[in-house]
Amino acid sequence: MATYVLRLKNFTPQTIPMDRLAAYLDALALLIGKTAPQVEARIREASTAAANSETRRRFERITASAREDRTSAEFRLNKGTVILEFPGATDNLSFPVVREPGEFTGRIIRLGGKDKTLPVGLC
């Protein structure tokens, strides 16, 4: 039998208020349903379900709760891959691109990083 985890990214078991935990668990129980063998299939279809479907409304309920709590959540196999993400507060974040010529004066103290970007540290 598989074990699943609902991870609320900005909470720990010690910091989540009991009423919020109960609300998340109630919404998750409605989303998962009663038939255990169909849990993964039901969860996987939640984010792509039709807009007016019951499954989609249940997915949106958890996402809205996460947004209210300024967090996001994920449902995954215990010590396994993420099956479904509830974007919550990270949903639809966009930052404008600003392109404006300018100059910086200083000494380079750091150049490069761990990804494709090229961060430059000046002092």
C-alpha cells in the first residue's frame, strides 16, 4: 500500500494552526475520494480537469487555501515523486522585464553561479 504526503511548503507540523490543517485535510479528502486504488489517477487529473468539474473545484479549493496562507503545496508519494502541485501563492507570479541602459561603478567580487544566468557581485 502506498503512502502519500501533502506538503505545505511554509508550514511544519509545529507551526500550522490546527484549523488550517483540518481545512486542508478536509479538502484533500474530498479530492481523493473514497476509493483508494484510484487515488493517483484522480489526483493526476485534478489540475487538468474541466473548469466546472467537481474535481477541478476541489483542486482550486486547496490552491485557494494555499494562496490565502501565502504558501504552495504538493501531493506526492512518500519519499517519491510529486504527483500534483498546488501553486497557491506562487501562482501567476510575473515580474516585468526592465530594459534600461545604465552604468555601475565598483569592483567585481563575485562572478557566476550554479545555473545558466551570470550573476555579478559588485562592491
